[in-house]
Amino acid sequence: MIVATLAFYLFAAITVASAFMVIASKNPVHSVLFLILAFFNSAALFVLLGAEFLAMILVVVYVGAVAVLFLFVVMMLDINFTALRQGFLQYLPIGGLIGIILLIELLLVVGGWTLAPEAVTAGFEPVKGVAGATNTEQIGSILYTNYVYLFQAAGMILLVAMIGAIVLTHRQRPGVRKQVIADQVYRRPEDSMAVRKVEPGQGI
Amino acid sequence: MVEFWDVYALPTIIILAKILAIVLPLLIAVAYLTLYERKVMALMQLRKGPNVVGFYGLLQPLADGAKLFFKETVVPTGANKALFLIAPMLTFILSLIAWAVIPFDEGMVLADINVGVLYLFAISSLGVYGIVVAGWASNSRYPFLGALRSAAQMVSYEVSIGFVMITVLLCVGSLNLTDIVMSQKGGLGLFNWYFVPLFPMFIIFFVSILAETNRHPFDLPEAEAELVAGYQTEYSSMAFALFFLGEYANMILMSGICTVLFLGGWLPPVDIAPLNWIPGIIWFGIKVAALLFVFIWVRATLPRYRYDQLMRLGWKVFLPFSLIWVVLTAGFLVAFDMVPA
């Protein structure tokens, strides 16, 4: 048990430290890389909890896809970050105030939080009748049985968001020459080439 | 003290021994894969290939390794030093840790975890970081362009790899790699393997792993005609060697995944007397070597794709096709009541 505890403290400490470095590091690329480290250690914490499916999904979705695109964008930005940091002291009081308000709100909410007595025991066996199943099956059966409409609604929202993003950023420019693959494939030598027999010393 | 030994020390030693037993043969396999590649390419081009160092060129990989080892490591002045050195290590480590879940034979696996397929998918999706970080940290134009190309390419082809894996999982009903191989066991021998019922997905998967490992004809991140050597331009000595080892270990890994998903892992093609005397790990090795041969064959045969063709193939051909095939497979399994329990 002591190894699991030590592992928890190790991963938790790295998560918190790298999360701090995300906002503290000067270089935005370093920030993204620390964010990835934080995701990774959170995944390790999920593994310690026995939620290996969530851990893998966290790595696949956040580290493997979201953070790659994030890194992609941040690397290509050409912003003078020292100039951006000049107003740091000027905005510190108001930023700190907002932070403190958020902290107090969170403390109020979490402090007044009580779990329903049956929820505590339900946590040990989230889905009735599939005890012993892997947590992939448990999540699947609870998600697609009890929450299927909410799941579909979430999917629809994402779809609408995706279409919205495409509509907003898509612009049709005139005069762009596009590749028409079918035309390229169906192009025959006879249409575009003329084979001539050239006698020596004569030319065409 | 006895408890400490039994509970912590002994399992740790056993696991370390198992890791060594996987990594050492893997590194030797990587070394000889380079020789295999050069020999096969040479034969396809009517040359002899390396034949000077050692008998039949067998010591060539060691000579190459020693040469790289004794070269000087050059770190460019403008480079981000820490990230520049971390990037090759990251590539190499990621190509090794994925082997933890690959089953070489029944029960011959380091970690037989429930989410094996997802673990492999997660690790292979991390592979892009080594290349992107290398390109950025070099602080140089060509590596950066190579890194950007690579990021876009790997993210695109991961999507279709994901759908192919989902199709296989639908037929198996488990994410455990050993279960996947066992579900391909049956009276029909090699016709029970998933490459028969899911043949189009097998082809898509193979082409996608070519793109995922940045191999020909999708080696745009290191297209020498346009980008010098892509993300590796500024690397020399062991840092370069680590990229090289990582790339080849990834090729073997992806062939291993393809073997497990579609070619029945360690199962013999026909379950009859002389064939099933051969240990499963040999069958696994033969299948991986056959897939690696196709990797090299493709390299020796096909010209490089243009970048827009690459993106079109990934997003406009493979993605819709594999998505439709997932729906068809699911529909077929439900309609004929063949959904695995």
C-alpha cells in the first residue's frame, strides 16, 4: 500500500508543479509542454484509482490530439511575449482579486458539499449487475443505457460547433486553381502529347 | 524484511529482467532491420548491398552504430538546448514503452492490461511530440517545416487508425490484445484471422501505419529534395542515432500491432502437426518480418506523395471509408446476432 501512496504523492506533486509552470514559464511552447506533462500525470493518477479507461482516453484525446494542435498553433505564433508581460504589475491587483473571489466561491461550494449516503456505497459498484466487468464495459453500459440521450445531445452540440467553426473560417477566394483528381486520373497520353518522328538533321 | 523482499524487491527484479528480455532482442532486431532493408532494397535494384563488413555484411549495423557513437554531438547555438536533447530521447523511449503490452505468445507479455489497444493508440499518438519538439528546438527553417508537416500528417492518419481499431474491437468485444488474438483462433486456420473478413480495413491500416511511421511513400517530414533532412537536419551523432532507432523500432512495433489485430498474432496459419510444433513467438516474428518486407518493398517501389495528395487520402478517402465500415460492421454484427458477449 505504501508504494501506491508514494506513487500518488509523486504524480500529484508533478501535476501541481507542472500546472504551476504552465502559467509561470516565459516561453509559451514550454507552457504547452508543461501542460502535456500535467495531463500525463493526471492520467497516472487515474490509473492509480483503477480507472484505466479514463486514463487512456485522457492521454489519447488531450495529449494525443488537443495538445498537438495547441502546440502547432503556439509554435507558429509570432508574438513578442516580453511586450505582453509589461502590464503584469499593473493588472496584478485586479487579477489577484478575481482569483481570490473564485477561490472563496469554490471553498463555499465544496465546503457545503455532502454526498448522499447511498451515493457513497454506489461508488463501489457504479453499475448494478456487472461487478467484475472491466471499467470500459461499466462506462459503456452506464453511458449507453442511462444517459444515451444526453450523450447524443453532447454529440449534436459538438457537431454544431464544428460546422460553425468551419462556416466562420471558410472563405471562398476567386481565382484559386484546385486539383481535380478525377481529371488527372483520366488524362490520356493522346490528349496531351504528340509523338513525332524526327529525322536526323531536320528538326520539326 | 522478508515481506519487503517478497512483495517489492522480487517482483521488481522479475519485471526488470522481463523488460531486458524484451528490449535487448528489440534493439538487435532494429539493428538488423537496417541491414535487412539495405539488402532487400539492393536485391530489388540488382545491387549487392553491404557485403564488406563481416560475412555477408552481417557486421554492418555494428559498424554503423560504432561510427555514430564516436561522432561529435553538435548543438546549434540558437537551439533550445534542453528540448533539443530531450526530443530524440522522447522518440526513442516512446518507441520502446509500447512493447509492454504486445503479446509474443500466449501469456508471454509484460503487462496484460485490459485496455491494451487504447494504450498502444495513446503511445503511438504521442510519437508526434518527439518530431515536433525536435523541429521547433532546432531553431532552423527546414526542421521546423518538417515538424509541421509531420504533426499534420500523423494527426490525420491517427483518425483512420482509430476507426480501424474500433472495427476490430467490435468483432472481439475486448480491448485486451491477448483476447484479440485468441478470438482469431478457429478451425479455419488463417481464414479465421481478421484480415479476411475485414480486408479493406487491413489495407487502410497498413497504409495508415506507413504514414504514421513517416515511411515511404509518405516520408514528407524528411523529404530530402525539399527539406534537406526535415526534422533531423540539425542532429548528429547519438542524438541522430536515437531518432533512427526510434523510427525503426516504431516500424517493428506497428508491424507487431498489425500482426496482432489482423494476422492472428502468434497463431500458426493452420493448426496441424508440423506447424503447431513451432513456438508461437517464431510465428509472430515471421509475420512481423513479412510485414516489414512490405514496408521495404513499398519504399523501393513507390515515389513520394505530394503533400495535398497525402492530406486528401487521409481525410477524404480513408476517414469516410473507415467510418462507413465501422457502421457496416456494427450493423452486420447486430443484424446477425453475432455481437460478442
